[in-house]
Amino acid sequence: MSTDTPRGADLGPRRRILVVSAGLREPSSTRLLADRLSSAAVTSLSAQGIAADVEVVELREYAHDLADHLLTGFPNARLRPALDALGTADAVIAVTPIFNASYSGLFKTYFDLVEPDTLADRPVLLGATGGTGRHSLALEHALRPMFSYLHAVVVPTAVYAATEDWGVSGNGTGLVSRIDRAATELAALVATREPAAPADPFAGTASFEDLLRR
């Protein structure tokens, strides 16, 4: 998990954008799209007077940890911060490669292990990559329903990048336009919300006095 803190003047309360990238190779077009989306979101927030930090969870680095969690029912010390980061983010950018007309297994596993209501009312921008534009509908029939089930607030514009989108000079006007539009929508949602509060691990713990009363 890495953090990218943009330089520049402090524009007030900082917001945290968590980027979840499920690319399997390094480098990958999935991570490239994730970086383009997060950069555009930071720029859009800055235009509204809001500074933002970007934190990246590269799921390929946690593949074995995610499998262990599925088998044991508990996250290990390495995986726990990558899961907790979702609960303290002001917005999430989630990007996956498309396999067999749906999200990757690694991507699904990570979000299967998220605690209930972690993403409730959380702004989420969806992105996906694939070899052909024919898979772009996976964003609507696979990813959007999953995040709606998790009660996230998914921005209207989802961004799909096919192989040919990267081969066009300037990465293709269509792709650049979709990235900018989606980032603007995400920034608008973040701007209307108070900064996310850090998770309190003792929030649900009864006090010693309450225990004595029982």
C-alpha cells in the first residue's frame, strides 16, 4: 500500500482518496487507468479549494493474504491496513481488469472481505480495462450492482479503457473526456461531505462502568 501526497499549498481540510487497483502485472493498464483517474480527481478537488492525498492498494501484492483471510476468517497483520483504509477514505476509486465479462477474482475477493456498511454513503468511482471495447458493459452489469449492494454512492460515469484506447495519440479524446467527467463527478460528491473521521477501534466497546452494572 502506497501513499502519494501531492505538493502545493494547503487548501484546508485534506481529503483521502483510496485507489484500489486489481491489475495482475507490473506495469499494468489497470494501474495506469487508476493513476489517471486519481490524478484527475485531485485536480478537480483542487479547483474547488480542497486538497487531497492519494493512497493506493495494489491488490496483486495481497493475493496470498486475501486467500489466507478466506480460509481462516481473519486478516493477517499485513492485510488489515489495506482493509481498514476503506473505512477512513473520503472517496474510493476502484479499477479492475475484465475477465470473462466480469471483474477479476482478486478484485471480488477484496470487496467480499469488507466489513458490512464500510462503504455505506461512500463516493466511489468505477474503472475497468480490457482487450476489447465489447467488455465495457461489465461496468454496468457487474461492478455497479455490487457497489450498490454495498450501499456506496457510485458516480454516474464509469470509465472503461480498451487496449486500443491507449494506442491513440493523447490516449484518445474519448477516454480523456470520460476520465475528466468521472473525476469531476467524484469531486462534486466529496465536496458536499464532511471529511471522513478516522475509525475508532473502541467505538463499540462497553465502558468498565457499564460492564459492572451488568
